[in-house]
Amino acid sequence: MHSSSVGFLIAALAGAAAASPYQEQDDLTLAPLVTPPPPPMGGPLSQFAIQSGRSPSDYLIKDHYIVVFKKDIHEKHARDHKHKVHKLWKQDRNERIQVQGFGIGDIFAGIKHHFDIGTSVFKGYSIHVPESLISIIRTLPEVAYVERDSKVWINDPYFATNTVPANEPKASSASDVDVEYGAPWGLARISHRHKLKFSTFNVYPFEDPAGKGVDVYVIDTGINIEHEELEGRAVWGKTIPQDADKDLNGHGSHVAGTIASRSYGVAKNATVIAVKVLGAGGSGTMSDVVAGVVWAAESALNKAKTESTKSDSKHKGSVANMSLGGGKSPSLDDAVNAAVETGLHFAVAAGNDNRDACTFSPAAAANPITVGASTIQDERAYFSNHGKCVDIFAPGLNINPHIAGLAAYFLSIYPESLDLAALGLQEDDDVEDEVVASNGEAYDLRQYFTWNSANSPGQIAFGKFKEAVGFGQAQKTRASRKPLSTTLLKKAMLKLSTPGALADLPAQTVNYLAYNNVTAT
């Protein structure tokens, strides 16, 4: 760096430290500089990178960083920090222009994205600066860590095949349960306790709300919001990279279809919202993905606040889905965890590298529902990641986001047909109860049930079948005092799942298969 800049940077640093809410340190302790690992060689992510014309070893984005603040930082101090960093960047830029002239490729762009979820749950920013400035930023006591920006890719490199069922779906209604015939096998599997057979192979029974009143944020390549299968229930939310407001890849549209389309969707009445973070090649940057998560969380939080003031609100909650991934990224894990803390239900793919899901992000995040992939033969898909960070399995061979759809489905039927008491849960039963979670703690969620694959209980006693088992109509129609929390929905989904359904799982991997609790078979 030029000598005239050095004094300025030192003075700016001293001013930043003096204005900080943290005590000044005797020595300049550096915040960690995190370098995400590359995608494993030979795995689908690295192969997809090669097929897309990118080298898996070239996954870091030079001079691009993600800066994350400590959780207790006050808004004013975060603002002051960014103001001082902007001055540092501006001074450095002016020095470079004076020496090198305009049009030089290494003129840095400065702060790009501002991250802010909740009051102080997750705050930070992404920035394009030389590493010399990052060394200064790392000395500031309000900084928790700095992460090198990196590439991410869609997590379903096989998604383009076998996505359309052979038969034309037809729907018929019986009481409050609809039945779709000719449904994809994945829908059939999540609606039956037992392994699919000829009579159930393409049959999808589901309760009529089917996601009505629920928004699902698809953080991906975008959505074809005009597609007739989405029946006008798709809207464009946000494009994070500098790109068109269109899905130029198809992956995000496919995901949205599995979540909410008329013929292939789990939650056929949900609204899907496009949050574009990946480009036409199915790849993008970690900083753009984090920005997409932040936008979705703030959008969902604002929607919830607005709807809470309406006496006739039909809003049931918001869900997000991410079927993408990269190396281990603390900023992405922290952003997703923060989004869940603010009330956004989140489903993330475990990943498709046949490795420990805890080594990938956002699969390793503790708060979302991390989903492994199962096959039509009730086996773990050969490529699915595994281990203690996986919460549940769902059909995922060429298809993935059933859990986001199922979350929307459960939100839409709560409380009328999703009875927490029947699951041994209470509305104030939040974070501290036992849970098989992505933090690796293996607690038993089944203390109220003794299930096994050989002696399945059928459906839990609520919903359409309540009267037959003695729960009664009054309990079915009781009003909820507050929206279903992210913790309770995750617990309910795991308790409703079919245990022991999958064969030959690796060690430390849960054996829970997703289930919508409609049939007894």
C-alpha cells in the first residue's frame, strides 16, 4: 500500500477502536479469517463445476470477503464501523487511481451487500477490497470473523431427468382429504407409512388446505412465475446478483414445482417466491446466497408483522428452501440459523457428495431441517450426504424439496388438523426440549410412541381420523394462540416421520422418513 495511505489507515483504525463499545485491546488481536474448503474432488459439486467450465480448485473469489459482526453489536456501532470502512476503501481507491489511472482492473468496489436479520441476530456485510484492508478490518473488536467469498452450486446436478410422471394426474375429493392419482412417486411415498406397492405407487392423498396461506421462498436460480402449473401462485421476490429477473437455468422452477405446483407439488395451494442467487450456469457466490437468505428472512418477518395486525389475516407462516451448497461456510450457517430464529421455517439439502453433511453448508447449520435423499426402494440415495447433521430423509433421487413443501403443508393445517398435544408437544414447548437436531445431539423424540418399521402405527390420532380414536371435534377446531414456531414444526415433523423405514444407513445417521400423516397404510 502507498505510504500516504498508511497514516490515514492507522488514524482511521484508532478512531474506530475508540468509538467501539468494546474495550480497546493492548495488542491488535485479529478476528479469524476463514477460508471455506473446496468441494470434494470426485463429488457431484466438483463434477458439476467442471461440466460448467469451472475448476473446483478455483472456488475462492479473489479479494471478495464476508464480514460478520459479533452478535451483541448495537446498530449504531455497526453503522459507524461501515462508515469508517467506507472511508478506508475510498482512500485506497483514490490512491490507486492517482498512481495507475482509470480503467485498471484492480480498482475495488467496496461494500456490496448489507446483512441484517432481526435486531442483532445476524449483522455484517460483503466487501470487495484488497487484503491489506481486510487486515485492518480484522483488528476491529466488533468483528466476529471474516470469511473469504467462494463459489456455490446447485445441489441437484441430476435434477433435469425423470421429473415428469408418466400418467396425467387426476384429483378427486373425499371429505376433507383430496387424492391425486398419477402423482410422482415422491408424493406417494411421503403420504404412506409403508413401502410403496402397486396400489399406492402413484397415489397422493393430502388434506385440502395443502399450503394455503403459506409463502415459500425458493432461494435458487429463480422461478418461471408464469408457468401454468403454478396457477398464478408464484411471484418474483428479489434478484441478488446483477442478472435478469428470470430463471435462466431451470433448477429453481423445478424446485418450486416440487413444492407447490398443481400436478407435482406437496403443498398445492402455497405461494412460491423467487429469490434468485444463482445464475444460468447454476452457480453463484456465497455472499449472494447469504444476501438472499437475509432478504427472505426480513421479507418473511415484515409479512408476519403486517399480518399480525389484521383481524382477518389468512397468513399461516413462511418457509424457505435451499437446494444448493458449497464448502463449510460459517457466514451461511449463521445466516440460516438467524433466519430460523426470526420465525422463517427453513429446509436445506444435506448435499449430494456421499460424505458427512456436517462438512457442508448450509447442511451443518443447527436450526433448519436438514434433508437427506431417499430412493423409491426406501434406501439412502447413493450420493446423499449423511451423518449426525441430517435430521430427516425424503424422496430425493432427481427430486429434492419435499420437506419445504411438507412444512408449508403442516403450517396450513395447523391447528385444525395438526394437534401438538397428540404429539406430546405444547405451544410453549420451544428450544430446550429434546430434538434430533443438526447440532449432533442424538435425543429420543419418540418418548410418547414405540414405533418400528415392522409395527407401524399408521397415522397419529388427529386430523380427519380424530373422531374415530376419541380425540373429538372440539379439539380439532380449537384456535391457536400464536403461530407455530420453527422449533415446534421441526419437532412435529420428526415425530410424525416413519422411523426405521430406510435400509443400510451409515453410522450416526437418523432413520426417519418424511410423512404427511394422512393415510394409515
